[in-house]
Amino acid sequence: MTAIRILLSGYFPELTEDQLQKFEQMGELYKEWNQKINVISRKDMDQLGVHHILHSLGIAKVVTFPGNTSVMDVGTGGGLPGLPLAVMFPEVKFHLVDSIGKKIHVVNEIARELHLQNVTASHTRAEQVRDKYDFIVSRAVTRLANFWPWVMNSFKKTGLETEGLYYLKGGDLEEELAESGLITQTHELKSYFNEEFFDTKKVVYVPLKNK
């Protein structure tokens, strides 16, 4: 059993064999692609499972996306957190966007190799996307006060209880959240995962009542 399989099956015992295989293959594909295009810090590749795949899945500990809903991942880079979440929620449509074309190329290739029919990707900026989504996810692209205006008009507003932005951030966020002026809920990832890496990592939820 690979380290990624052991890691993920421990925290997500509901994962199917097909999903576990996809996560293992994802790890291999990231290693291959990262040698050609630097989508993940080279020194971090040894920690791919914890620092990138499991970190992305921290969102799945905080919210379960219902089937037939849609999620946009803004500033996805090489596909994080969008690709791991797309494996976790195969009945949900994911659209991954980034302003750097070569990173979107990697996303498309990994999605194709993993046969992820629920993933599309675009080389664009969030504020240029015209479609609307039930949920938006992102991993520490910028300060929340800067980020929210980019995405606040991209929600469907279907009245889903959990609709909103799920933002992966680290460190002391008190000042940043105050600066944003937004109503937020902060979920500490150390409540779900034991690795030291998660001691300061959080998912910040921004509900749509901020609109």
C-alpha cells in the first residue's frame, strides 16, 4: 500500500477502491508533471500527500457538496484543491480556473489521465468568468478582502444552506478576517488531521449572507 492510500483511507474510510486508485495515480502524475512544469514547490514533492492532497480534502471535512451542484476553484494552480475534491465528489461538477496557461494545461492532462468527467478548466481570471456556481473553493490566493470582490457575483444563490466560499488559509487570521468585514466561520484543520502541518491550517467559510 502506498503512503497516499494509507493516509487517505485512515481519514476517509468511506473512499472506494476506485477513488483510492485515482488518488494514488494523482500522486504519480504530479511527480511526473512537476519535473516538466513547476506546479508544486520541488522541495514539497516528498510531502505531496499531506501538504497538497490531504490539505485540499480538508474542505471535505467541513462541507459535503450535494450531487448535481457545481464548484469553481479559483487560482487552482496545478489543480489544488479542485482535483482532489473532484475525485472525492464524483457527482459534482468542478470548474478550475487560473491565470497561468501552462498550469491549466497540467490540470487538463491530469484530469484526462484520471478520467475525471466532472472537471473542466479554463485559463482565465475569476472576475472574467460569467457562469454561476453553488460553491467556490480556493487555496490562499490572496487576502480575503481582495479575494471576495472577485467572486461575490459568481454564486447561483439557490438557497443551499452551505452555499458560499471555502477558503484554505494558514497562520493567524484575526487581522485579515477583521479587515475583510465579512461574516465568516473558521474551521481548524487540526481538529480533523493529526499531522503537525495542520496545526495552523484552517478552512474559512464565507456564507452568502455577506451579499
